Amino acid sequence: HLQVQTLLRERLCHQQLPQRPEGVDSQHKHLMELLKRTAVHGESNSVLIIGPRGTGKTQLLRCVLAELLAEEDVDKTLLQVHLNGLLQTDDRIALKEITRQLSLENVVGDQVFGSFAENLAFLLEALKKGDRSSSRPVLFILDEFDLFAHHKNQTLLYNLLDVSQSAQTPVAVVGLTCRLDVLELLEKRVKSRFSHRQIHLLPSLSFSQYLQAVQAQLHLPDTTFPDTTFCYDWNASLKVDKSVEAVLLRHFNSTKDFRSLHRLLMAILCRVSVNNPTIKPADLLDASRLLSADAMTNVLHGLSILELCLVIAMKHLNDIYDGEPFNLQMVYNEFKRFLQRKSNSLYNFELPVVMKAFEHLQQLEVVRPVDAAAAVAARAQREYQLVRLMLDHSQIMEALQKYPQCPTDVKQWAASAFG
Amino acid sequence: MTASLQHPGYDPERLLCVAEKMPCRVSQAGTLLSLMGEPAQYSYPSIFLYGHRSTGKSHVINTLLMDLELPHATVSCVECVSVGLMFERVLLALFGPDTSTLLPRSPSLSDFVRIYRQQAPLSPANQTRYIVIEKAELLRDMDSNLLPVLVRLQELVDDNVTVILLSEIVWDRFRPNTGCFEPLILYFPDYSKGDLQQILSQDIHPSYSPELYSAFINILLGVFYSVCRDLRELRHLVRTQHAQTPAGSGSDTNLKESDTHKLWRNIEPHLKKAMQTVYLRDVSSECSDVVFLSSGLSAHAHVELPYYSKFLLIAAYLASYNPARTDRRFFLKHHGKIKKTNFLKKHEKTSNHLLGPKPFPLDRLLAIFYSVVDSRVAPSASVFSQISSLVTLQLLTQLGHDDQLDAPKYKCAVALDFIRAISRTVNFDIVKYLYDFL
């Protein structure tokens, strides 16, 4: 059973490459063709792979690269430069990284010498000196491509795409991004040098394909797994019944991408242990409930009664004044009106104690100041600063249902402002 | 209910030790252990733990990692003023002191990832490395690319590492605009009343018997539970209140049911008073004894002002909380009738006392002052300087730029109870002059 965990964790957490990603055959072929043209035939190219988060852009690229590098001669000659928009936040850093990865002559060990302009000139010269037949093709992979478009003047993008247009060293620029409007971010001169080739990865699975994908993810390979009886039992228990289908349908309706599916499967996998070696539908239900629990309701569960009363008072203020911001003094007023009605001496707290509870709520970001800068500046008289409640009606009512030992008069007060 | 921690990859005796250190958190620790899996297996790239303060998030994680001797690095965002400090700490803890010297001055995230990638194959990980980041909500205010990189660090450095983020605030407030890799989210529920009782009873005081101590804690929880559920605050309260309980009730060796009643009667007024000062942390624990010997007023009421300053303050309060058009009615001998138009009648719902003080110019303050003071006062520098000292005492706040010398604006920063106490000392009935109390 140990091996189950190891194998599935590799698959789900470490994003092991599948043999062939499902559902993206045409995109795979397209990208493969493009990269082959650069690597083998010496043609310069640029392409953008666009798709929402978690749909498998990086996975597609890695699959194609793995297949490409399987050929002997490509592996020997192709140079790769991997850049990431999140890491290389500046053209200077990006250029240093390119120089390092290409091991150009101005790199000694790890240090890159020279100023930005010098490095850029050196790089461009190195790239422009070559020609189709005799120089090695270079593949530039730019992850989070949209972040590169925010650099100053888009110098890096301009230069890379410029080189890919002129017929010198065969250069392929592959950008991956999650923004569908990434072309709007490019400047005119950069956009004109881009070949406008886009590969879209939109999650277009139907529900039955989704179910098949779920089973495929959890399936243990019969051939390579050591314990065959266990493997057989495991695969047999992956049948889809009504409750499982309902849960998966709900999950499918909210998000179709594979990453959230992996998260769900990971949560289920944790329950597999020596004591219960197979997956049961109850595990799936539990995991689904855990992942889709409303976080704010959980936070409200842990509030003290005074803080809960303040939240209810704020809810009433929101109802009466149609969502206008309020301050602590108004909330305290509303709370005192409740106390007067109930003649309850249990909750007769002074303003400083109520203020401490209010500040706790602010710390949890249940309430947020309307003007954050002014809130920091005006330390004095915090009871008059305007704030807004960041919860809505249903969250509060749900939290009240689950609240342990909630006094009935508080519940009644929540239900109606005048009760 | 003592559920025990079990996991095949770890030594069961060690797990038993660990389970004893975290009294009511065994199930959460079990979930975490099952997520972490065996040391050699991969775990999910990032995990997000959220829950209230003092629910044991850091405690559970740190105990698990240290007692099971897993390679880890713990960083608190409060201590890391700059990003470079965080990188240095992480590299130091995971790879040793020489690697942190490889970082250049003011390192960027790119440098960190590059050095990590270089170091990782040199000390191959047969165990998952963990990076624990506490107070993760401060990551949002640091560089905007830090959070998205940390949650997917595993794929960027190509190593078996998991980043665990601990925070009070829910994940929905963390998500950047274009989205990021979503971590696995775990909730740490708050302690119930029974749990709190159990945990607090574990700090045994030497001079008290366990039953008396638990009865004391019961009473304390009964008073403070509706206001505060924070374990750390309650522990502080227990410690300070312990010094206050009269020695007589503590040294009783014959305990019966009636004694708890006596205990309650002795302690309850002290606890109620503690709600005013000690709970609010107005006083530190060292001088809490002094406070209880005195009448228990907070420091605020001990301000003594000169005669004219008191009237200036009263005038400032009236100027702040009365609308300007009503000054005529209050302060002139022969005023006409003030007609309330329809507009005014509709918008009278929110009194000024709810909205807060309004700013007023110096001339208005002086006009009200001269009409409120009972004797004739000559405008002299001493009167004006008292206004500045009121600003220094933070009883008035000055608005606007310091350069505006000819028309400064002020606001009164004093509460109603305070000004009532002051006006009583000068025999001035301020409530008669307040518009909201007409």
C-alpha cells in the first residue's frame, strides 16, 4: 500500500508527465510541428500558448519537449532558455539569466559581468552572427508571458521577437500565459514582430470524459505495479456510483480544470492508510465537503459571543441603512438597543471592551476600513472611523446555525431587528 | 477522548510523545501527518492553514517537524522586514550556513531560486523539506510576486519541498488578480470550552490543589468566555488573577462543595473589575497589584487642567458636536426662533454623537469660549497657549497643515463622560447646551 501512495503522490503532487495528455491532441501536434521546424529545419518562430490556470499549458509544453528531445540530434544541438515572469521581474535580471543559461563568454562561474546595455549588445550580436545552417537553434520559453509585458519599454520582448523575425540564428519564442487578452498588453512595435500564432487550451471536456479522467488518474498500472492482487482490488473499487457521480458533477460544474481535480484527489488520498486500504465513496464525500467549506463561516464559528453580537448589530445596520459604512459608535448604539429590549445584564459591557472585540474583528478582516490610509493615520478616536462589513447575509445566518451553544435571544435578534 | 497519532512512516513512540504535547489537537495533527505522508514521498506543493489566534497552528506544525526531525525552515513574516532576510533564513536552515553567503546583496527571488536549484542536488533530499511561513498575511504587502512563487515553489526549484503557510485570514483574501496555484486549505477549529478548561488546568500551580485550581479556572472561564476565547489571553488572565485571589481561600485544605461557592463569592468582583483593566491590557502584569489596591480607575481620569483650559475644552466639545447654525440659539441672549425646514427634519436621525466630532475654526472656538466663561476674560497669549497645550495632550486634534497659522482647524477628541466629569468640576451643565440632547 506504500507504493500506492508513492505512485499517486508522484502523479498528483509532483505533476509527473503523462504519456500523452488527454484532449489536447491537435494542440500537441501544432506545437510539435512548430518546434520541429525550429530545431530541425532552422526556421525562426514565435507562438503563444494561452489558457486559464490549471488547464495544462506547462504540461503540454513539457510533453512536447520530452518528445522532441527524444531524437538524438535535436538533443545535442538545441539550446533552451527557461524564463519565468514571476522570477525575472526586470529586464536586467532576465538578461542576466539568459546569459547564464546560454553560458555565453561573459559568464564566469555564476557571475555575469558588464552592464545591462553591454550584455544586451553582446547577446544580440551572438544571436545575429549565426545563420540557418551552422548555428545551434535556441528555444526561449517565457512562462507568465503577460508579466514580461509590464517591464519598462518591453525591451526584452522587443529584442527577442525581433531576432525571431530576422533570418539569423534559428530562434523559437514560446510564451505561456493565462490572460486571454495578452495581445492587448503588447506595444505596437512588439505586436507587429510577433507572428500572431496562438494555441488555445480551453477546458472542453464533457462530464463523461471528466469521469473517465478521474478514473484514469486514480488507476494503477497493472503491468508495473508489484502487488497485483492489491492493484486489482484497487482498480475494481474505482467504480462510479450515484453519490460519487453527484459529488463529481458539483465539482465539475464549478471548475473543469485539472488542478482542482488533483487537489480533490489528494485530499482523498490522505485518507488511504494501512487501516483502510481502498477508496470508498464516503472518502470522496468527506473530502469534497472539506474543500468546499466556506472559510468565513468557519472563522465566525470561533468568535466570542460579544463579537458575534457585534456582527449581528452590523448586519442590522446594513439592512437599515442599505449598506452605508458605519463606525463603532453606531454599532455599539445598536447593540445597546438590543440589550435594553432584552433587559439582559449578562452582556452589559463597557465601550473599551466592545472596542477590543471590534478591533479583533478588524484584525480578522471581517470588517474593513473604508479608507485604509486614513485609518492608519488617524490613531486617535478609532471609534469614529468608518468601516464596512465583509460578510453577507447568508454567511452570517449559516454561521449562527453552526455556532455552539448560541443563546436563543441572540438568534432571535439575528432573525429580526425588532424581535 | 484520546485519539492517537498513527502513521507507518514514523516511529510510533515518537508519535506518542508528540501527541502528548498537543492536548486537543490530535486530529488536526493526524490530518497534517497524512498530508505530509512518508518522509520520502512527495507532498502537495503548498498547504494553507488558517484559524483564529492561539488555536495551535504554529505549535502543532513546529512540534511535528522538530520532534520527528524533518528538515524544515521556519520563518515569520513579521521578522522579515525585507525579502532578503527571508531567503537567507530559509537557505540557512535547509542547506547550512555557507549557502546563505552565496546570496548577493538585496537578493531577488530569481537569485533565491537559482541558488536553491544549485544546492538541491548537492544535498539530495530523501526526505521532504518543509518551509513554514507564519503570519502569511503580511506576504500580501511584500513584493507581489512572492506569494505566487512560494505556493508553487516545488515545481520552480524541481525539488521535494512543501511550503506551509499559516495565517489568521482566509485564503480568499490572498488570491492575486490573475490567480495562482491554489494550495490545499486546512482549517484549525477553535477550542471549545471543555478543551480550554483541559488545557488551562495543565498549568498546575504548586500551592493549589488540582480540584481547587480547576474550580477557579471554571469560574474564570464562566466570566470571560463570552468575551474572549483566545488561549493566550486567558492564560495571562489566569496568571494575573492568581495573584489577586485572597490567600485565605487558597490555603483551605478541607474542600467541600460549599467551598466553591465561597471561592466564587470572593473572586467574582475581582474578575469583574479585571474586565475593565487587565483584560484590556491597560496595565502590565507587574503593576496589576497596585491597580487593585487603588480604586481601579484607569489613568485617563487623572488629568488635572487649569480653569480656563477646562472651559476651552468644553467650548471645543460644544463646537465639535453642535452644528454651526445652532450656536446662535445657545449662546446669544436674544436669538430668534430657528425654523426647522423639511430637509433638516428628515436628516436628523444620526446624531452627531454617532458620527464623530466635526472640525471647527479657531474663531468659532473663541466665540463660544467667551460666551461660556462666566467672568470677563481678556484675550491674551496665555489663553492661546493653553489651546496648544490641549493639542499636545491630545485632547484636541489639529487638522490641516502646520503652515496655516491664521486659520487653524481643530477637532475635539474627548468622550462624553470625560467632558461631563470636567464640566461638573466647574459647575457647568453641558448637557443643556448640546444639540443632540435637546
